[in-house]
Amino acid sequence: MRHYQSPMLTSVPLTTEQTLLTGSHERIPVIPIDPGFTYNYYEEE
Amino acid sequence: MKNQCYILFLLLWTIAACGKISNEVIVLPQAVKSDIWLLEDQSDQKIAGKPGGGVATAEFKEEGSKTHTELSGDGTYAKVIWNPGDSFEMITYNSSTGKYPYTVYTTSAGGEVADFSYGSTLTIAPFYCVYPTISKVTQYGGTCAFGVTIPITQTATAGSISPGSNVSFCRTNTQNSDFHFLNSGSFVKFSLSGSAVSSVTSVTFKGPNTMAGDCIMMVEEDGTPVVTNEIYFPGDVKSNQVTLTGSFQTGVDYYLTVIPGTQDGFTMTFSDGTNSKTLVSNKTLSLNRSIISDLGTIDIGSDLIDDNKNAILYVQATSGKTPVSIAVISEGFKQEELSDFEMLAKSGIDMMFSVEPFKTYKEYFNVWILKVPSNESGSSITDGSGTVITPKDTYFESRWGSETYTDMTANLDKVLAFVSNNCPDVVNGIHTGSEVATLMIINDTRYGGICHSYTNSRCLGMVPYVYSGRTISWNYPNKEAANESTMSGGTRTVTNAEKTALGISQGDWRNIMLHEFGGHGFSRLLDEYWYEGYKSATTAITSHSYTVPFGLNISATYNDPPWQSALLDNLSTLESINPLYSRIGVYHGGDVSIFNRWRSEKISCMMDNRRYFSTWQRILIVKRILDIAGETFNLNTFFSKDDPTDPLRDIVSSATYGSVTEKIPMKVMPMLPEPVMHEE
């Protein structure tokens, strides 16, 4: 399975052994964080 | 000239497109405005490009096409999923032609690992792959710099990020390989609870520093993408906030994509288009690249109405007979901006109490955050000599010049009356208004900062939110006295090596606050820098004999300075306790005068705004704290608690700086004016 059209600027041909050109992303770790939506001390009314 | 170039570009582009020659883009050179390292260039915009050279900005045509990646995962990590139709762009740089050949890859199937087809083969390694497709690239510091955008407004998507917001990057030396992309952004995850959630149509996440918009992405030697806000393409738009729009439900995860960086405090505003509720946090968020910061479930309650408490006791004294009271007041913040003020106030106060000796003696302080709205945002602009030329209707009538900062002032009587009538420590009879050190945070991003000090303890530190929290730096003077004891030797040039050894002070508006309010205002210290070519001081320092002495950190004589008995006479003992005390001495220059004024250490906050007060300054600050608190100062007790570490010189940063990061320029600014003294 190949996915490319006729190259326009080719000087380095693709190898025929290459069957897939794939794209993937690194996985993203999740870190819990206390948002801290509280005042530290007394609030004046 | 710019328009002519643009027309020429369009013409050439049309010819190229009609002829279908190739998809190699035309390079459009632009004149660079000025060397971005020049001090004179104080504009808030930097131009991407080599300093002193031309900017080569390539433009592409497929910007923003088909960008849909989404997230999935098990809660401990997220996978990035391609959607059918997603495209990324492969770009190379031909240094001999100065052009950027490119091709676009597209997947028809999607998935965590997706097959891509592409239009043409490129020949010049390395190949840079950017998702989503981009429109701008240039050379900066010998490497490619890509114009990318993390959207300021994003779409609320249940369980995933806003489509197109995950700017990602892959560098490879062969076009025949599989492409593994690194995410350049950082992510914030949250869910909501409370009956008001169903009416929410937007959630705005805001911090003190830039977190979204147009920015430049470069790549470290190891292939890691780095997004910087310090270099700009002309016309780039940035923001300190990201707004997520759409409908929201309880129990559903939502994500924001932001530019990596540290946010010292943040707010989240939940709005239904008419009413809103803002939650303020003093939490420091380290929003690192390719990390999801999960804020958990946020309860917004049953309504979208702000609490609107006007006086917040942010720091509460637990030691001393009398609290050492500080008031932080808002200026130029409209009613709906008071949560921004609260965030900045907390961020600034947290920073001050991270610096010695405030850190060790925090238990003596009451810090009140007092909110008062202005009718307009910002501050009035003067001609630099006190005459307002662009008025703003602000509560305390703050004002200063565009080019000079020496006339910076406000309605000082109104400030005192406000603190007297609204600071609970005054209302309750603990202090008079004049005894409460007052910090005014101004909702204006112009450079500035000054302190109004009085012969009694009254003071007002005026500090704007300079450059929207951007990093700025200050230098040691270029010249100094050649002889420490007399002016007979004239001046000498300070070498770059000497400046490097002292550390280059980098910070933000809070460093100005530390100097103006923490140093001049509360601590009653004089400046320790000098203006090159400034007049030589010839008189005694009259402020030493004020009702509350001011400027005891500066001596008018080389012999027997104020720190003689406490420090110089005990120097060998102190050095045996900690070698860092060997920095104590008698150094020529200070109080804005290059000659005939002396300071106790080579460098400190009162010189370049760094987070370090000299040993003698720390003693003076602690004396002041204990005097107000009703306790007796003891030198031995002081040294038993003292920490003489200068973070800039003595602590190796845990951050790793790559080759690209080191190329990012610093914005060097002049020191601000000396304090304005008033009789009272």
C-alpha cells in the first residue's frame, strides 16, 4: 500500500520495501493538580 | 515598501501557481525594523529574524486545513487520535536558495497510527513535519522557526481537545520513515459540578502570562519542539487567556490547550453570556509540554454571581504584638476585571514572601487585598512632565509618561483616605492609614514603577502589570567607580565577564514590585544603582534623620558606614558561618550616583530588581518588621534565621536549557526612577 503521487522534485527515490508511511503521536501523561480555588485565610464580609 | 513587496509576492506566486512549476514557495524578504537587542527598541513586539539582517518569511497556502486530532485514554494518559482527513505539512529549508520546499500529507483513515499519502518528495534533510499545516516559517539563530497558533478561542469538546489545537511536530532525516509526532502544547483538564453548569456557555482560563495565540515553534537538537513568546512574526496576536465555548455538562471531561509555561496564579470564569462567576487561585501551574494538568471537578455552585468580597485577608499574622499590615489596592481595573487584580495581587505577594527576609518573617504580616473598581481600564498617559495628554477615568487617577517614568503619581490623598476607610486594620484601630504600607497594582501594561515615600512610615508603591507579565531583564551599569574609596580614579568599564559573574537579573512586573514596594516602600531602602554620567552626590543623606529613617542601606562616607559595627567588624566570624557573607564590604556607587555614595554589597534587589536583598538590607528590613510588631531586634537571633543565598548566583536552575532556548533574546530595560520623597 503506497500513498503518494508522482513526485515533482525527486532526486532521492523512495525505497520499494517501504509499504506504509504512518504518523503517530507521543502519549500524554495526566497529572492531578488541586486547583486551589480557596482563600488561604479569613475573608472580610 | 511592505505593500510593494506583497504585490510582488502575489504576482510571483500567481505565475508559479499558473505554471504549476512546483510547490516550492517564493521567499519574501522583509526589512528588519531594528536590532532586537537594542535597548532603544522598547516596543512590545520583536521581529523574527537574525539581528541586523533581513527576515526571510515564507508563506504557504494550506494553512489550517483539516485539523481534527482528538484524545482518548484511560485517565492516566491520553492518546492522540488522527481523524480522517487530517493533514500535516513537511517542510525543508534550502539554504542555497533560501526557499522552503514543502508537501502536505493527508490520511483518509485516521486512528492512533494512521497511513498518510502525500503530494511530492522532498530532497533536503532534515524534514520538519508540522501539524496542523502552517503558513509562516523563517530562519532564526540558524534554525527553522515555524509560525504556529494555539487558538485563543477553543471549542468545548466532551472528552477531548478543541479540534486543531494540538500543534505537534516531527523532525526526521528521511522521508521514508514513519513519523512520530511530539506535542508542542500543554493541556488543562477539568470537569464541572453544580446546578449552574447547564447554563454555562463559555469557560475562560486566564493567567498572568501568555498562554495562547500566535507563537513561534523551534526545535531543540534532540528534536523537542519549543514554543516561545519572545520572538514574533509581525502581526502575531497573543493572549493571557483561553476561552472554551459551547455547551457544558456535569461529569464530562473538558480540555484546554495552552502554550507551555508557568502561570503564577490563574482564574477560571464561567459565563452564560450575561452573568459570570470567576474563581481565583494562587496556585502556580507548571504547564509543561505534552502534559495534561488535571484540575479535577470544579464546583461552580447554583448561580453565576461573583462573591464580590472587597477586602480579603490574604496573609494573616500569627506572631508579634501588632500585625505588620500591608494593603494591596486596585487601580484601573473595571468591576469585571477585579478578579484579574486579585490574581495579580496574590501572585505578587506570593513572590515577595518567597524572598528573604520576608519569607522567614511572613508570620508577622497581615496582607489585605482591597478591591475598588475604576470606570476605565488602564492609567492616564502624561507628557512625561505631569500633564495628562491621554486621560483615563480611574479611581486613584494614576498617571505617567510614555517615554519617561519620573512623573508617575496618583491622587495620593485619595489613596490614604481609601486605605484609612477600607483597610480593616485601620478601621479596627490597629494602625493609622499612614502606617499601612500600600501597594497599588495598576492595570496598565506600560513600563513603569515608582515609590512615594514620606518622612513618617507612609508609603505607596505604584506598580503596573508591565508587558502583560512578560519576561524582562535588567543589567548592571556599564561603568563604575575605578576606586572603591575615592572618585580620584574616575570610572572604569565593567566587563561582560564581570556582569555574567554577578548574574543577569531576569524577572517580570513582580520584580519591579519587589524593588519599589518591598525595597523602597516597606523597607525604606534607597536605590543602589547609578545612572551613567549622573551627577556625583556631594551632600549628606538627609533621609537618614527622618522620623522613620530612610536609606540606611546607603552611606555618604567610605569610612564607618552604617553597617560597620553590625557587619564589617564581624566579617571574619560571619564568613566562617557562611562564605556567602564575604560579599559584604564597602562598594563605591549607589543612590543613583556613581561617586560619593557607598553600598554594602556589589549587587542586590535595589540595583537590578533580583530576588535578593543584601545582608545589610535584610537586617534593616527585619528591624523594621520587628519594630512595627513590637519586638526587639537581636543580631544573633537574626543570623540564626538568616539565609544569605542569592538564587541568581547560588542556585543552579533545575531547568535544562537547550540550544534553541539559549538563542531566545532577553528584553533589557532601564532601571526605574528613584523614590519620590514627601514631608509628612
